[in-house]
Amino acid sequence: MGTISKLFGSMVFSESVMMERLPKDTYKALKMTISQGKELDLGVANVVANAMKDWALEKGCTHYTHWFQPLTGITAEKHDSFIYIQPDGTVLEQFSGKSLIKGEPDASSFPSGGIRATFEARGYTAWDPTSYAFIKDNTLCIPTAFCSYTGEVLDKKTPLLRSVEALSSQAVRLLHILGKTDVTRVQATTGAEQEYFIIPKELFDKRKDLVYTGRTLFGAKPPKGQELDDQYFASIRPEVKTFMADLNKELWQLGVYATTEHNEAAPAQHELAPVFTTTNVATDQNQLIMEIMKRVALRHNLVCLLHEKPFEWVNGSGKHNNWALSTNTGENLFKPGKDPYNNTQFLLFLAAIIKAVDEYQDLMRISVASAGNDHRLGAHEAPPAIVSVFLGDDLTEIVDAIVSGKKYTGPAKYLMHVGVDVIPEFVKDTTDRNRTSPFAFTGNKFEFRMVGSNQSISDANVVLNTIMADALSDFCSKLEKKTDIEAAARRLIKDTFKKHSRIIFNGNGYTDEWVAEAASRGLCNFCTTADAVIHMSAPKNIRLYTKHKVFTEKEIRSRQEIMLEEYVNVVKIEMLTMLDMAHKEILPACLSYAKELSELALSKKNIGMEIGKAESELISKVSELTDALLPACDELELIYKNINGSAEERAFLIKDRALPAMEKLRNIADRLELIVSNKYWPFPTYGDILFYH
């Protein structure tokens, strides 16, 4: 056994550990809970808890925690020791099934969208046995759901688990109609590629905007960006390679399926890609990836930036959410097979997702909405804010043939020749990759490219699972009473493709022509979070979520409120940071530089020398821009003071007034950066940060 295989999962209470440490009956009961959603008996939980405790103590743990995912988008944990005090004052290590199943963290200080008042503190965490417990920082971490005292969910795990169940139920229902009665469960599986920037900590610490907001609020375009494409897949910097090696070690110990690492397109940008696993586990693991990336980077005097757009002028960072459906019998439901045109099952599931995305474009966009991601969508390699589906030429030809009734001759198979005899021929893929597509078919899965680097993938997958469940439910209702299932299914496929083909687009999503065409097709174009999130509580969306029991109406409205509040608060922090940097750093630096120039000119004049044209123009330009800086600050400060009203009203004030004013202030400062001497400029420039040595 190699080093990696020995290391992998060594800090996870995995299936192999359970098989070794649990009695056979207990293990069997727990497996039924994990694989089929069966309720877990408290007696079984007690046995599991005791085995977990013994294993954790052997690994050096002193505490346990219910590890949960509140609506902050990051994880939370409250640590309790294994110590049990006996009457005689001595202590024992103890951990019961009750402690495993339920915890009681304070719920008053997490976002709730009005569900919980500040004085209403009680909340509950509940063990999720479908995601393995693990050890982090000498603490046994137990993945859990999080809800309020009154039962409403306050986390990102619970709705995800609900959506997984809804999708499985409807997919199994459809497969049974098609005669596949051996299928008892369908799992959504996910692989989330994680993009990020790595920069030196000493440079990070010198920029308040990076420290407070995670992105640069000022920064002129450097002489070199990513124009030469010399960063993408290039040799990795030694210090970053060392960081990656350390990161892999920690992730592998936690059973995280991290396999691929490389330089991304922008300077100082990188990517980590895991292999597929169940969506719930993939979501938990992605949260761990983000947390551990930041922690490991600091150990190497580096900082990991997960903001969607930390730097203007170069690519932002996304999280490509690769999503597929697999049966308990091992079948990928999005695999076209050798003859996709006649593969009714594949075409039904393809039609269902096309219908789902078309009908719920707004929810797809909302699931990736954030102040940070607004800066990324539509810029460089990120997809636009308009949701569409890329199928590739061959699948699109199949769809067109089915809709039109024309004969489909089948895909042409091309052998690739590179013109070198020693390099073997290989078969060209039937689909290209479209980087501008928000939702692209990539052979046997769909890649949802709109998710931002800093976001939990739970939100996107809740939407994908739920809208797919709804489309499949509609298909089942139409097919269940038919006698000729094959003929009825083919008619349904044709009608669905015909009705929803407007969402299919294989072209360049960056062009103005596509924006105009999308509008003519009636597709949504929500450019900002404010534009998008207000549609979350639309009647059709409330019907969707309540029908499939993913959210109650109260939970939907609370989440809308939370997203708007977060958008407002994030931008308000950015506004204050800009004002602080402009007043305390940029303005004094520019005045000092202007003073030096003026004193130089005066000294020349005093000794009878003529003041040169270059000096005169430079003094004039610095003075003019410096004079413009203060009014721009005053304008932004006034806007900040007048951001009042409901969450929706404040969000639109941010969008319509604050963001343009911030851009105006930045433009002035960035022009000053280009002419003020490096000796005076108060913080590291883009060139310093992106091309560090």
C-alpha cells in the first residue's frame, strides 16, 4: 500500500472503520440509514457514539463538535469535551447516542431572515449519518443539520438533503414506469472544481481592502496581465507547490477526493479539482477545502483569496459544479450511450433538465447571486448572467431532428491526426467545451459554471435537484396512465424539446448579439443580485419548493431577506473601506507627492531655472485628480448615510447609486496610481501582488 492510500481517510470515521469497530447488527442498521434513509434507533446511536469516541480518543481528540453550515455560507462549530465528572470528582470520557444525534448551539446570532428574534436563542443540530464524521484539530467533527427551536431550517445542509430525497423519489418513479423496477434510489453526484488566488501574506497585510473585503477596491491595470496566456497550466511556483503538497496531505487525511491541481489563467490563480461523490458529501468536502486552503496558506506565509473577483482586469474565480445522476444499480442517467437518438431513457432525462432550467432560470441565477459574483459573471472566462444550456452540435442535431421529424443520420466520428507518426490517432469528442455557457453538457454530466469561488455549492444543487424533481414529476404524471409507454415518451420528449428549445444556446455568450437574442427569446437577464433575488419568492417558486417539501414559504421568504441583507452589508463594508483608504492613505500620499513636485519647481524658480513642461503638466495632473478625489469621497459618504428602507429598497439603492459612485472614486484613484511615484503610493499595486517572486 502506497503512502497516499495509507494517508487517505485516516482521520475519517469511514465505512472501513465502522466495519472494523461496530457490531455487525449495528453496522447493518447504520448502513440502512445511510443508503435508504431509514430512521436510526437510539440504541444503535449509542453503540455508534461509543465506537466514535474510542476511535477519536485513540487519535488524540479531547473534544467533539456538531459541525454545521449556517446561512453565513461558512461552517460553524461549538466544541464540547468528552469529560464526564463523577460524584467523587474524578472524570471519565463519555459520549452518548443522545449527544451524537442532537446538539443545542445558540441560534440567535446566525442569519435567520426574521425567523428568530435575538432573544429567541435556542436552536438544534441533528446528526447527518450520510456524511462521515472526521477529526480536525484534535476535535471529532460530526456533520449535522441546523434548525430553529420552532423547526424552520437555518442551514444549507437540510434543504440539500430534502432536495436529494425529492429528486430520488421522482427519478425512481420515472425509471419504474420505464420498467427498471430494480432501481430503488437515484443519487445526485457532484464534483466541484475550486478556483482560488494565492498571494504573499506580507502584501495582503498592506491592503485594507483585501483584509476587510477579500477583493481589491482600488488598482490600476498593470503593464502585464494574462494577455500572453503564460500562466495557464504553467510550471507552479515552488512556494505554491509546497503549499499544495501540504494542502493535499490534510485533505487526503480527511477523505477529500482532491486529485487535480494546476495554474489557472490569471497570474497567481490556481485550481483544485476533486472527483465525483454524492452531492451532500461533495458539499461538506468543498466547505472543508475552502477552510483548509486558507489555514494551510497562512502556515506558508501566503494568503488564499476565495473572492469571486479579487482583481480587476484578470479572470475571477469560479466553482464549476459538475452535476450528474446515478442509480443504485450503477447507471449514469446522463450517459447518451452508443445510440442517443433512440435512447428514450436518456432523452427523457435530458428533456427534463432542459425543461427545468427553462422554467426556473430565475432560481438558477439566484442560486449564484452575491455581491462578489456580480463582478465576475460575464467577465473574461466566467459565463454571463443570462442562463442557457449548451448541448454541443451532436445533441443539438438530435433535438432538432426530433422536433422537426427529420431523419437523424448519427454523429460523425472523427479521428484526430496531429501530423506526427509516433503519436497515435484518437477519437475526437462529440462535444466541444463552451466556457461562456452557464450550464453545459460535457459528455455524461452537466457543468454549472456560474457558481462563485466563495459560495457554498449547496444553493446551486438545491435548485438543480428540486427543479429536476419537478420536471420528472410532471413527466411521471403524463406517462403513468399510458399503455404504450415508449410511444408516449417519444411524444413527450418531442413536445418538451419544442416548447423549451429557447434555452439551448451553443454560441458565444459574451457578445452583445446574444444579449439581444436572449431578450427576444424571453430569457431572464438579471445583471445584479438585487435584480435576481427579489424573484425568489415568486408564486411559481413558492409552489415548487413547497410541493417538494424543500422549503416552507416562511423559509423561502427568510432566505430572500438574508440574501438581500448580505448583499447590502457586503457593499456597505466595501464603501467604508474605500472611504478609509481614500482619506487616510491615497489622499495623503498624493498630497505628499504634489508637495514634493511643487517644492522642486519652486527651488528651480528660486535659482533662476525655468520650470519644465513635464513638471508643470505633472503637477497640474496630480493636483486636478487629487482635487477630484475628495468630492467623490463626499458623494459616496452621502450615499452611504442615505441607504435606508426595506432590504429590497436598500439593495436597489446599492445597485443604482452606491456601485456607480464606488466606480467613480476608484477610477480617479486608479488614474492617480499611474502617475504618483512608487515611493509615495501607499499600498502594493497589482503588479506587485500578481507577479510576486
